[in-house]
Amino acid sequence: MKALLLKEILVQKPSVILGAFYSLIFFALLGLARDIENPAMIYALSGIGVGWMITLGSIGGDRGNTHRFTLSLPITRAQAVNGKFLLAVLSTVYGTACAAFFGGVLAIPAIGFVSRGINGLDLLRITAGMLILTGMLPFYFRFGHMMIRYFLFTLVGLGIVAQVAGMIALTLSSRGGRSISFFDWLFGLFRNSDPIHTNLVLVAIGAGICAIAYLASMLIYTRRDL
Amino acid sequence: MRVLEIENVTKHYRKKAALAGVSIELDEGYVMGIVGPNGAGKTTLLKAILNLVRIDSGRISLFGTRHIDAERATRDRIGFVHEESYLYEPINLGDLERICRAAYTQWNRQSFRNYVDRFELPPKRRIKEYSKGMKMRLSVAVALSHEAELIVMDEPSSGLDPLVRRELIDVIGEELARENRTFLIATHITSDLDRIADYVVVLDGGQVRLSVTRDEMADNYALCKGGTEVLARDTNGCFRGVSRNEFGFTALTSERQEVAKRFGDEVVMERATIEDLMVHTLARTGESPRRDGLQIVARDTGTPEGASDGDGGVQ
């Protein structure tokens, strides 16, 4: 496992350093910004983004079938799967730490840096987001890193289609004629419910997806011809 | 000690058989060359040994243990050189060494440094900036720097210039001087094996078509040339892979003495190279080669000379 993590760090060294640097700048700028409607949510999403930047970077680093070399070292397939999930966890921790530090702890009013009031619920949301997104790892273990790109493109594409279609459908159905964003509607569902309950449900869904993704990855990768 | 034992291994890709009942045994301290045309199943066989490819049936044992059991421990004792470079290209040689040092229990830094110096590999440059020859030499350096007992090489000299190929063969020759080194080399550049192979296996269509020891080759095999009128007589199956041209015929024999006795000066015999062995065993024109479904044996009988006696070493 030590060799695997070392490999992830060394292979991704430039992108990890750049990612860490840009994420710090990004969070710091957010700290300086004012008039953000829902800063805690933005911090939470950014935490997920930072975590996934590292995980996706790691997947991209495996281009060129380097897993064949990895598996010619004394490393088993199960360890390779564990390594990827462990990396996802560690990058979540990093993303969460960034969000917590800049959004909840650091507040230097003298330079205009204000606390965004990140709380435990926002951190739960980051964890849930990270766990849900591990759902794409079985695709990586089955089809390789290229498939993840298609998967992400498809996901983004479907999101846009859902947004537009949702806007049309919701606008047509609303008597007042006001345009309603699909995601506004979606988040509205959560807004009206108990936040603790909602976030715990999200984490539970994420944990379920992650567990299934882990088992599926293990099943796929230990049986796949490389 | 038996390093590798492959028993009746089969592997299908969809419905096509990549390996169809291959059996091989290899003992410590020997070099086995696996030759065959493209698509013969060489790479699949080597990948199966490392469990990069799952076999459908049969059994593979490494150092007396089933290859899928104690995978980590057995891989620690194997050095594998892939046909292409699958090294981590964004990093440099020093970083690669750090990863290997963390992975292998017996990483030999001095040995690696020696190979790096000998192969003139630039330590600061990223691996993706290396030439193909450099990447192959780096792969060899990694495979030979962790006290591996079995070194498996898949087309190690493919695409390399003659100087690098010669250097590679020299390195293998030097490594063989060390007591516990065993080599399994798959290639279609058969000349690489002429100098070093103790055993030669001809693989085609996922089956072992022929297996011989180096001394069997020297004693029994020969490339025969003569007039086509010879073929009109009863050849008693002495010739395989007969090819005819306007001057006569060329064929391989595994019965050198019998041919000399039967045909005398009518047939000229030359030393058969591994290429001759492969070409005439797998010949698809002229007379059909003898397809006797032989299985390889490289038994530990002290020396390669005694590894088989005629076809006696063939299962």
C-alpha cells in the first residue's frame, strides 16, 4: 500500500502541487468575496471539487496502461482497488479540511477575510458528495480512465439537459409564468426539510453508493484481463 | 528447484483459443525461449503467469505455489519486462526507484545504480522523454534489481537497434552466471535466443508445436537441402516443413543420423538455427509440417543435455 500511495503522489506531483495551490487561492478569494447568497454551500461544493480533482488526476495518471506495470510489482489487484479508494478518502479529507479551515476557522477581518460559517452539516455534505462520486470508480476499473471522461461528460450533459428540460416543464406548469431552475427546485426540496435529517440521509446514500462501488470495483478488477 | 510449472492451461478470448492446453516446466538456472509468430499466444502465456490474464482451466505454479495464491510473495520473486513500456511516464528514474524500493522486499540500490550507469539512463529526465530503447533498458534494470529468481521477458528486443539488443543479451548472459537466475523469454526475433537459450518452445495457435533442448538441436536437428528427386523416394517422415524451389528443396529434420544414413551425399545438412526450427515447424506451404502436439519439458536433470532424450523429454 505504501508503494501505491507513493506512486500516486509522485506520479501526480505536479498536479497535486498545482491543485493544492489553486485550491488555496480559490478558497481564499471566496473568503474575501461578499454578497454570496449561500457561501457555505459554495464552500462545500468546492471541497468536493478539490477532493475529486486529486482522485480524477490519479485516474488520468494511469493512462498508458501503467496498471500493467503496477501489477508486475508485488501488488495485488485487491490492493490496487484499496489504493484508489483510500486516495479518494484522503483527497476528501484534504478538500474537507480546506473548506473547514477557510470557510469556518480563518477569519481575518483586518484584511477583509470573513468567516463563512461553515458548520458540521456542510462538512457532512462534502463527505456525501465525495462518497456519491466514488460511484464512477467501477467504470474506471472496468473500462479504464478514458471511460471516466465519457462518464463525466455524460453526467454534465445530462445535468444540463435536466436543467433545461426541468426549466421548461416547471415554467409551463407554474401558473405565475415565472421561470424556475430545475436545480432551484431540487435544492428547494432539501431547503424545506430538516437540514440534519437531509444531510444524514445524503451521507447514508453516499455511503451505500460507495460500498456498492467498492464491492463492484473489487469484483470487476479481480476478474478482468489486463 | 522447479521454478515454473504450467499444466494444460487454456485461455479463450470470446470463442477464440489463445492458449489451448499448454504445458511447460522450467527449472532453476535455465533459459527458456518461447518463439512463434505474432498471435501465437506468447504474450497471453506470459501474462497468465503473472495473473494479468485469468486462465480458463489448467494450473500454473510458481516456486511450487499456485500462481493465484500468495500473489504478492511470488511477484516479489519475479522480474517482468513487458513488450511495451508501461512505466509511469510523468516521473523520473529516481522517483521510479523510490516506488520500487517501497514495493519490493529485496530492492538492490547498488545493482540498480550500476544498471543505470551501464545503460546510460539520464536520471533527471522524465521517463516519457526517454527513447524506446531507454525505456526497455530501464524496464530491464528494474526487473534485475530486486534479486528476482525468475525473469520473464516479453519481446524484450522488439524494435531495438542491434547494439541495444546485443547489450541486452550480454546482460542476460552475465545474470545467468548468478546461481539462482531463471529466464523465460518470448520473442519472435529468434537470433537473440541462439546464444543463450537452453530450451526452445515453438508456440503457434496457442499450442506447443515443438520443444527442444539446445543440445537436441545440435545433435538431432539439421537444415536439409537437396534435389526434389529425393522427396519422390520414401523419406519415412524424416523431413518437416519442406519448401521447394527451382533448385531443389529445403526442410528440417530431427533425425540427422537417419538422414545421413538414408540419403548420404544427396542431402546437404547444415546447423539448424532457432529460426529454421520455427519456420519449418510452422511452415504452411509445401508439405505439411508434422503437427504432433508436443508439450515442452525442461526437467531438472542436472544439465540441459539430459533434459530430454529425443522425444523422450516431451510429454
